[in-house]
Amino acid sequence: MMKKAAVKKSLIYTVDLTTIDGDGAFPCPKCGVIISPDDETEEVYQIVKTKVKGDELAELTLMCNKCGSKIRLTGFLPQPES
């Protein structure tokens, strides 16, 4: 008798950056580790996908390195024109 392979479907959490106060850091919705935009080491998270509209960043998908959750960031504010 063959066992069926377990299909692991990961949830994608959505975080709206317009609801975050402070420097933009937020806890992972699943495990609570702090994800900070200032962290460039990729020890806590990795950028998986970027979505750009015109010249503006519209959406960013991250993966938490601690629990493996995927987190979609929305609510990027348009940059003022110089």
C-alpha cells in the first residue's frame, strides 16, 4: 500500500505597511520574529518576489527564515518627485 505524499500548502500573510507605526519593523504573523527593513543580512527573511507598477514598488513578498511563512507587503507610499 502506497502512502500519499503530504502536500504542504503555505499560507501567505498580508501586511499593510500603512498600518505600521515607527520605522517599518513588524513581527512575523506566524512566529513573531521581528522583520525590519533595516536588516540587509537575510538572516531573518529573504525577498522572494517584487511587484513594480511604473517606477514605483507596489508589492513585496518575503519569506521568514525562522518559520518559512510567506508575507506579502502592501501599502508602499509613492515617492515624491524631485
